[in-house]
Amino acid sequence: MSQATIAAPDIKTLADLRHRLGGIPLERVWFHPSPGTATENDVIKAEQRENRLCELVDGTLVEKAMGFEESRLAAELLFWVRLHLQRNNLGICVGADGMMRIAPGLVRIPDLAFISWDKLPGHQSPREPIPDLVPDLAVEILSHGNTKAEMTRKVREYVQAGVTLVWLIDPRKRAARVFSSVEKSVLVHADQALDGGTVLPGFVLPLANLLDSGQRPRPSLGNREALQ
């Protein structure tokens, strides 16, 4: 199991650490173990003993930002991707607790990740808690605790590790930004659709269908008359 990357020598204060992690709220930064000394074993212990999901960044445990609505959206998107994979035998997908080592000392937990069969050793799902995997698609659903700098760093890390497609979905702005490289991205509005492209061929999901899936449809006039 890979050991954590020791914190950079330019980190001398909490402000330095917070800046390096993307200006995230300090309540998301764990200080036991001390920043710069955490390992993948600490990631596993946080999940098993405290039911808390933490990523490993620069030898530091960073708690994953997640809220009720973000969790619901991740589950909804997972349903549609899995339905597509049942019809198209392309690989596997994992949800918002799927930990993976995308680089030495770097553990990320996308809200959803798709991994094609060709990237899976033996063409089967790994059994270890933190597999050495780089997904084809990584999806992050933005929460209040996320910052622009944090997500910029995540996108860069995903792309540099070899992720082909990154979706950043912002429920509050009712939009998603789709990255095919660090420099190349497209903004998808609510009246447009998420497209799997060459990663998930044939997958198309109107963004509004995802964002509005938590609202109960209003009954039609005929249904209201039937209820009277």
C-alpha cells in the first residue's frame, strides 16, 4: 500500500496548508494524524471506525464535502449510468464512497466514477479497499464546502493521472462544466444534456432531468379530477 506524500517544505503555517489544499474550510482538515504524516491506512480507519470519508492529499486527511442534496444527485446519476452499463457492457461504476489511488500518495473519492474493463486488472472489480485505479470518467457534485481552488486542483490531478472526462456539477448554478483536458472545458446549462462522448458512448442525460429529479411531479388536471 502506497505511503502518503510528505507535506511540501513550503508549508509552515495553517494558512500555508489551507492555501495548498485550495482554501477549504479548516473543519475539513484532520489534524490526527498530523498533516504530512497520514497514510492510506488512516483513510481506511476514518471510514471503518468513524464512518467519515477522507481523501489523502499531501499526507493530510481531507474530509469529503457532501450534503443531502449532493448525495441524492450522486445516487440519481449513478442509477442512470448503471442502467446504461446494463445495456452496454463497457465497465463498472462506483458511487460516492469509492476510494481510489490515482497517483502515489493521492487518494481521491469522486462522487461517481466509471472505469472501463480495459483498465481493470483481470477485467474484474478490485477487492482491496483503495485500488490503484484511474477512472475514465470522474464526477464531482459541488457542495457548499468546496472551493474553486480545490476543484481546480482536483481537475488538474484527475487529468494528469489519465482521467479522460471530468464532470463538475453545480446544483446551485444549475449547470455542469465538462473537462476533456485542464485547458479545454464546456459549460452545460440545465436545458442541455450531459454526454458520455467516447467514454460512455450513447449516454445522454438532460441535466434538468437530473437536477429536478428530487421534485414530485404535479398531478395533471385529469389526475386531480380523479382524486376529487
